[in-house]
Amino acid sequence: MKKLLISLSALLFIILLNPLMAQVKTIPFDAEAKKIKFQQVIEEEGTQKELFNRCIFWLNDYYKDPVRVTTVRDAPSGKIMGKHTIRLKYTDDKGFERDGPTVYYEFTLEVRENRYRYTITELLLKTASRFEIERWLDKDDPAYDPRWADYLDQIAEYVEQWSAFLIEKMKPEPEVTEDIW
């Protein structure tokens, strides 16, 4: 009985540490719109104009061609909208990492006095026809591919990295005190 208990404990330990059994990241789903929607409101010190300018600086640092990426830059309303892509990866049967599908996304940045909000929506797979990635959430779909869960994780990781860089860049510059001597 003791050996059985030890064997079961060891088996459970191995299963829990198996990287293939890693927990899937949470994908935020807007039930009303029936769409995946990443959104967060961040409190940050600054006027609407200051926050808008910080967003522009962030765009210029984050994207190679920020003018092409953005479709709306409206300072009076504090709104910036844009479109970009995420290049996904997959591991082939031989264990090599390969380029996978490309996913388009739309983002909106809205700034107000002492706060701003980002929203990432309209995630579409680049194909000949419109393929909304919300289909990747349905494991009962006859066309379900086990790689879809990994693709969703990659998208969630991309958004985490994207938003972390945005949050960092939106912080006010530290005031420089002049050294008087």
C-alpha cells in the first residue's frame, strides 16, 4: 500500500510538472459582442494632452512605421486607433519552431485627465476569407486543431508584453533637478 501511494504521488508530481500540461492563459471574451476583447483602464497622472503625447511617443517607440499603423490620431477627443499584426509560431513534428499564421488586430487608445484605456479587438486570421479567431475557442469545432490553444496563448502573451510596454511609456518623465553649485 505504501509503495502504491508513493508511486501515485510520483506520477502526480510528473504530470503536474509536464510542460505540455501548462495552463492555458485566460482569453478575455466579451459575451455581449461575442468577441475576444482585451481592455484595461490605467490611472496615470497627467492632463489629456500630456497623456495623448505620451501615447504618440509610445507608438513611435513600439512600431517600426507608426504612421502606417494608426488610422486615427485625434488629439481633441484623446483617441488613437490603429491596426497591426501578430506573427504566430508553431513547433513542427521534428521539434523545430516554424512561422505560423498571421493575426490582424485593431487597437484603440483613449486618454482622459489622469487615466487612459486601451482596447484590442477584431482579431482576424490572415486568410482568403474572414476567419475570426473566436473560432479557436470552440474545442467542439470539427476543424479544431490542437495548435489553436497555443496560438491563443501566444496572442495573450503578445498583449501582455504590448500593454506592459505601453504602461511603462505612459509614466511621466522624472523631473530633472538642476545641479546648482
